[in-house]
Amino acid sequence: MAPGAPGAPAGLPPGAGAEPDSDIAGSVTLPSSTGEVIPASPTAIRVGESLKFSVRYGFISAGDAWLEIPEVRTWHGKPVYNLVARAESNKFFSAFYRVDNRIESYWDTTGFFSRRYSENRHEGGYRELSEITFDYDRGEAIFKADGQAIAIPPQCQDALSSFYYSRTQPLPIGGSVIFDYHASHKSQPIEVRVLGRQRIETPAGTFNCIAIEPILRAAGIFKNQGRLVIWITDDDRRMPVLMKSKVTIGSISVVLTEVKRS
């Protein structure tokens, strides 16, 4: 995400009221026994899911964010989930740094891989429109802006679908999930570490959670600096309820406030 604080999901400017945070995953607990694998959850992805979050940068309320699956649609003859991530700064924050971002992924409903990825970003004085089409017959990610084609492996994930894919997978506590990922003109494996369990209280309720940490080597929804931990529910929904990004100057928290699931 550019520009803005590394790791900021809403594109927030550096230094805006950051709070110290020595270890964002410090209270996550590992099980006493090793080798536990939480089974896959293919039903975690449901059309109609809409999750609203409050975004805080240190002690400052910066705005709201949404993760949504509004529909299944057809893309080049193939059924795809329409995955949507949005972020909007509030009136106070917009007075000096407006954020209005929309990111979409067309995600194959049967194979769970990306077919198209697009961004429409407005962050302060920065604007970007971009679109990537994944052509698996040719083995290329094609960038609309300049026509550039980058080699990709079969059935890879984009910067948004990678999170939804992680929600469906078996999760080895204390281990990792690794899969192919494309962002920032690079195709490479991404590792998602499964840190342990924690009970998390949010305005939307209190949840038993699993903490996961993507090891980010390319920019996307979250920039490739700092540290990011995501808490998802320890049930078939695998619903994200809290995200924390640790950066040099402090931390950003994204907390679940409303849930809608059809």
C-alpha cells in the first residue's frame, strides 16, 4: 500500500498518534501438545458476508473498513466470488488525510484461486487505478495499465484472495500454510504462520480465535514492512475479528464492529 504507514490497512499517514506496542501477538497461547491441525473449512466463504471494522491508528479513530462477498458472478464464462475490501477515513481524519479505497478480487468458486484483481485507491494526494487479469492458459498475470505480463504458477492468489484462501485451509497450530501468491509484479510463495489461540473481545462480540501471521514479502492490501497479525474465529466461519499491524512508529488496529451473514 502506497503511500502511508507501512502495514496500514486504510492507508494512514506516518506518525499520526501511534502508540507503542512491543509485541502485538504477545498474549497468544500455544497448545501444550504439538502437532494439532485444525481441519479445513470450505464453508467459511459465504455469499452475503459483510464485516465492518473500526480502524484505529494508535489512539486516533481513523475510519471504517469492510470485507464483503456481495455475489457470485460470471467472469469469462467462469463463476467467481466477488470479494471486496473497502476503507474510508472518517470526517475528522479526512480533514488532513482522506482515504477512500476499494479493492476487488474475482475468485474462482470451485478452485479457490484468483482470476482478476483490481484496486481503486485514494490516499491523501495519492491516486491509483490498477487491474490484473490472471490467464492460466498462458501462465501469465496481465497488467491492464501497461500490458505487462508476468509469469505465474497455476491457481495462485492475489493480495486480497490470499486472506480468503487462508480461511479455508487446514491450520497447523505452531506451523505454517504456504501457497502461491502474486502481487507487485512478483509471483512467489507466501507463508501464513499459525501462532496459537486467544479469546478476543470486540464491539461485535467475544470470540475464541486463532491468530495467524502472513509473512509479507510484497505489497498488497498491507505493505511489505512491519508485522501483521490477524485473529480469525476458531469455528467453521473463520471470521476475522481483529487485525493488528506493528510498524516502526507504533501500531494500527482494525476491530470488528458489525457482522452480516446470509
